[in-house]
Amino acid sequence: KAGVTQTPRYLIKTRGQQVTLSCSPISGHRSVSWYQQTPGQGLQFLFEYFSETQRNKGNFPGRFSGRQFSNSRSEMNVSTLELGDSALYLCASRSGARNQPQHFGDGTRLSIL
Amino acid sequence: GQNIDQPTEMTATEGAIVQINCTYQTSGFNGLFWYQQHAGEAPTFLSYNVLDGLEEKGRFSSFLSRSKGYSYLLLKELQMKDSASYLCAVRALGSGGGADGLTFGKGTHLIIQP
């Protein structure tokens, strides 16, 4: 079974630009969550989608948004990029059961110049 | 909100045993997960506890006490490949992380020495 796939792996942008990251979950997984990981703050929850609906959202500004498609693939968008947005963005998928763990992709490393 | 504390760094010797502690404050506790993350790689799932007690899985065991807001990850027969960051994560209901979003500690960087 293929794991969680994130594209691109690396991305360099400049301040003020916007970026879209993509995540394909494990086949059959309907829940997709996004996290931001930085050395100072660790892993922080961005949002979670299930069946094309955003179920939960972390404490991030509205510049961070996402969506999920009918095939469970998800995209995350960050607008008006700031230097502080430089981070590793991780996507995780999970089957519907609550006691099942989230499985992470390798992430997209975003650098803002 | 939620608060999760774990030591920043620990050092242990190959072949020995190490215990990584995690304390948390949260309302609506709904499970605790441990993940391992090697540098430059994705976190990988190690264990899950939702009821009090010990869960054993090979060289790895995890313990939970809900009344104390405390968990630990026990690693036995340490190998050099166990050098990694270990992340404690709590799932809670009705929190900023939502019913299914995990709140992670900042991780414990474990260094294994020969």
C-alpha cells in the first residue's frame, strides 16, 4: 500500500507570494490533517479535513487555508507569504476510526526568501 | 488549551534502557500517541494509549496515567538506529486542535552512544 505522498518536496518562494501544497493520502483514508513543523515551535496542527469538509482548525491566521477533493486528496494554500512561514509542512492521513494513528508524508520544505 | 511537556534531550548507551517522560494538561482527553522522527524524515507511529496502563510492542512500551496527566515511552535494548526525536502527542475533544487534530510536544532528541 502506498504511503502518504506530498508534492513538491522542496519549494522556495519570496515574501508576498502564495503557495499551494498537495497531499495524496493512503488509499482508503478519508481524514487528512496538515501540520507545520519548525525548530522553535515543533509540530503544530493547522487543520483537518474529512469527506471534503474542514472539521477542525488550529490557531493559524486566515492566510492558511485548505481543501479536500472527492478522492480525499488535499491541498493547502498559504497566501501573502512571510519569512516566518518557512517550515516543513506535513500532511497526515488516517482511516475513520478514532483509535487509528495518523500516518505522515515526508513533507514539503518551504523556504521563504 | 493544551500543554505538553517532555525533556528536550536525553543521552543513553547502546544496549541500555531509556524512559522518555511526557506530561500533559488538557480537557477532553481522547488518547495519547508516541511518534519517532529521524532527522529529515516524517514522523512514524510507535504507540497509542487511551486507557491507563502499559502497552508493549517489542522493544518499545508506553505507559499512561490519565489521572496524573502522565505518559512515558520505554525503549529497551537500545540500538544506534534509535537515535531520533520522540514526539508525544495528545488527542483531545473540543480543544484548539479539534477532535482529531493532535497536539504535539516539542519532542525529545535521544542520542545513543556506543
